[in-house]
Amino acid sequence: MRHRTTICLSILVLLLLGALGVGLSLGAVPIGLDEIVALIFGRSGDPTQMLILGQVRLPRLLLAALVGGALGLCGAVMQGLFRNPLADPYLLGIAGGATAGAALTIALRWEIYWGAVPLGAFLGGLFAVTLVYRLGQTRWAKLDNYALILAGVALAALFSAVTSFLLYYYGGAGQDLRRLIFWILGGLGGAQWLYVGLLALVLFAVGALLVLFSRELNALSLGEEMAAHLGIQPRRLRRALLTAVTLLTASAVAVAGTIGFVGLVVPHILRLIVGPDHRLLLPASALGGAVLLTLCDTVARSFLPPTELPVGIITALLGAPFFLWLLHWRAARRAPGVSL
């Protein structure tokens, strides 16, 4: 197990370093390897290219890696908690609440205050999940999985309606409307070193906590009764894990908007490759999500230069067809000769 873990994680780390290198080099202004090396080792170089690397591309790529890692990790935890490979970090309405929070902040013109939009998105996501938790509780203070999922779907539709109303009512504010739509589609154009530092702090703190509970998550994924027989308190563990996932997902959405399919596809694929053991699956999903979103952001910046596409469009274009193919492949394996 230890040898396999080392090999898998080493390969993913190398892929991530390669993706970061490609991302630093490609863009509207291609930059050679010599300038990248000069930046890394603090040597002198072309001031314009050094500025692009140090103040634009590097923080953006690091933020992409952190957001992708957070979504991949949270997706793996959610799929284990709900014992459903179709679960993702946005299952409990975090994305809808965060989008509505950001839309309300922009509509009220509070975006003139620094950090107001990410803060509004973060608080909106937390508010949505708090409502979902409340609605998903039985009268015995037990969380019902089906009630949680249904409440998440219903509140996501409600917050989507709120966002649509704000888009319609404030549609005349062209720049604000464009900014909000770009944020809804998912984008990393607002990357700053402060966002990188804050998200890194949250990711490593919450990620370490989730990895520490990977054994308990293995037991919980087998069912509450089995977990209870192993000396685990399922209710308390589920509540703690959902709280951690909510905090991490809301932080990622607050700085990058709603980026779909990363938290759904990456854990699903890696579970087929490395197996269901969360001791390996959780860190592998974090690294896999970082690799995927870093590459997708590079494509978003380089596809139609100097125009920048929202990275959420790229992840959807890549993730949706691949996931449909994956579902078809799994169905064919279960029943040879039968296709979807």
C-alpha cells in the first residue's frame, strides 16, 4: 500500500509541475523557458515578461491549482459520504448560494469595497448549506441523506431564481452584468497573491483534517451500521466532514466562481485507477483536480488570445462528454452487449 501510494502521488506531483510549467509558458504573450528559469531563481530578465510571470500568471496558476485541488478533494469526500459516484462539492447548494451572494453584492454596488464579492459569495454559500442542514435534519437531530440532497436541489433552484432576477433587474449595468456573468461561469482572472495565500491556508488545514479522517471515511462509506460496529460515531463524523467540505468549497467558489465537473469527474476517474481507499484517494483527488484545472485555465487563456474564456466553459466542454462516455463504459461492463 505504501509503495503504491508513493508511486501514484509522485506521478501526480510530476504532472502538476508539468502543467504549471506549460501554463507559465503559454498565453497571449508566449514566454520562453529561460525567462521562467530567471524568475524562479531570481535572475534578471525582461522586465515586462518578469512582470507578467510574477504578477499575473504565477498567482493565477497557483490559484487554479488550489481551487482544483479543493474541488477534487471535496468531491472525493462527498462521494464517499453519500456512497454515490455522482455526488460533487456543489450537491448541497453551495454554488447556488454563493452565486446569489455574489450577485447581490454586485447589484447593491458593494463591489467597490475590496474583497466584497468573494466575501458575499462565501457568506452566500455558507447560508445555503446552513439551510440545507436544517432542512435535512429529522426530529431526532439525525441527518437524512435523501433529505439533504432534495433540500440542496430545491435551494439551488431557489437561489438560481434569485440570481436570474438580479441579472434581469440590473441588466442595464453593462460592466457589472458582464462581470457577474463571467463570475458565474467560473474564472480566475481576479487572482491575487492574497487569495492564493488565504486559499492555501484553508486547503492545507482542512485537507489535512480530511486526510486524517480517511480511515473513518472508509468505514462510513460501507454504511452507518458497519461504522458503528467499528467504534465510530457516524452522525458526529458526517457532521464534521460536511462542515469541513462546506468551508473548503465555499472558499474555492468565493475566489473563482462556479467551476463545474472538476469535483465530479476527477474523484470518479481516480477511484477507478487507485481504488476506493480514501487514504490514497483523497490526496490523489486533490492533486488530480489541481492538474486538471491548471491545464484548463491554460487553455482558457490561450485558445482565443487576447480574449480570455471563463475556465468553467472549458471544464464543462471537457468534463461532460468524458463523464457521459465513462457512464456508458461502466454500463457496458455491467451488462455486456447493452448500451445506454
